[in-house]
Amino acid sequence: MSDETNEAPEELPLDGAGQRLRRAREEAKLSLEQVAAETRIPQRHLEAIERGDFGALPARTYAIGFSRTYARAVGLDERATAEQVREELGVQPASEIAHASSFEPGDPTRVPSRGLAWFSAFAALLLVAGGFAYFKDYFFPGAGPGPLSDPDRAAASRQSAVAASSPARSPAPAGPVVFTALQDDTWVKFYNADGEELMQKQMAEGESYTVPADAEEPRIWTGRPYAFAITVGGRSVPKLSEEDEIIRDVPVSAEALLARDRPATEGG
């Protein structure tokens, strides 16, 4: 009788999910850096998956989701891969399976970044605060502080201030325009806009001439503009010039003379 015993051949261990993913990656001639860039999964997590060290991942959900994304990138059946990862983790509850299939942390189109999440929360807070501020008076009329002063009184004060800041202008005096010669033999000619002569002579000292009120744009021509005193409605206005010069086509209507006088009056 033989002492030899028939020993069953030792069965080879089945490959884990991580080993299958690594082998598929190598067959696809992809590096871990390339898979990390494509899936946006940190390379250290991919290394942990290939080692079967799912405990190094943030949570079981991440282990399943990352593995599904990894499988899709290297051409493996993502559902079969996720199921094998669940078996290795001992995760069987239906709720966990449903959650893992609906949310894959490794899928960049479904995983918002932490910065984006904080920004979204801050934007929502600003939106709520702005809406409350905008509709506060509608829902809570009279809730805000009352005005510090009577609106009507404030408006009247502003109008008074504007009126006080505006320079007071006296109405333009009405009346004739009178030229009085201050020297003898002062030649002068008055005419209208069409060149029609109104008066031309050498005036004696003290002699006066009243410009016709109906004259159309009356003008003056003289070589002694300093030798005439001018009044408009009895009010003295500055001479046309203090220089010994010839002036011609200078308007001498009441409006024109007062316009020449106004800058000096307002400046004083």
C-alpha cells in the first residue's frame, strides 16, 4: 500500500479588481499619469486601487466610483468591476449599490470641486440677502428707520439754497439809448444793419443823440469812441473804448450795450 496521497492541485488565486485594472491599463499601454489626467482621479488613489488597498480611499463610495471610472478609461466592463469591488469590500446593501451607481466621485462631469461648492453656497447666500433687502419694504412696510427730516421741508430748503446760490439779475432797464459828446468836433455816424444812415455829423461837446427805438440793429462808426458818454434808460454804461482808435460796425442797441456791460457788473 502506497503512502503517497493524492493531493488536489493548488488553485490559483483569482485576480482582484485592482489587478485586472492594472493589467488592462498595461495592455492599453497607458501610464498612471495618463489615466489620472483622463479621469481626474488623483494618482495616489489609482495606485491604491491597483494594490487593492481600498481602505486608503476616502470612503467605500469613492472606491466603487473611482473603480468604475478607471474601468471605463481602460476598456473594462465598469459594472462588473464595480460589482467585484463591492464583493471585495463586503458591501451588499441595495442602498449602497444604488448610491454608488448614481454617484461616481471619479467622474469629473459629476463631481463639483470644493471651491465651486463654496462659491455656489456664497452666491446663494448673497441672492437670499439681496432678495430680502429688495422686498423688505414690500413685506414689512414701515419697518425701516423713518426719515430724519420732513421731505417737504427738505425739498423747500434745497430750492431756497439753489435760489440763494444763483446770482440775482436785475431786469434790463427799458428806455432810450443816448450818446452824449464829451469833446467838440467829434465825428460819428449811426446806421442800421442794412447800411441805412440814421445820423452823421460832427457833434459839439454836450450834444446828445438818441438812437431810434425802431432802428434795426443800429451800429456806430467813429474815430473817438472814448469821447462819448452812453446811457441806456438813464443808466450809464461803459464807453465803447478808452483808446484813440477807429471803431466800425459796433452794435449800439440796448441789448448789445447791456451785454457789454454785464460781465463787468457781474465780476464786480
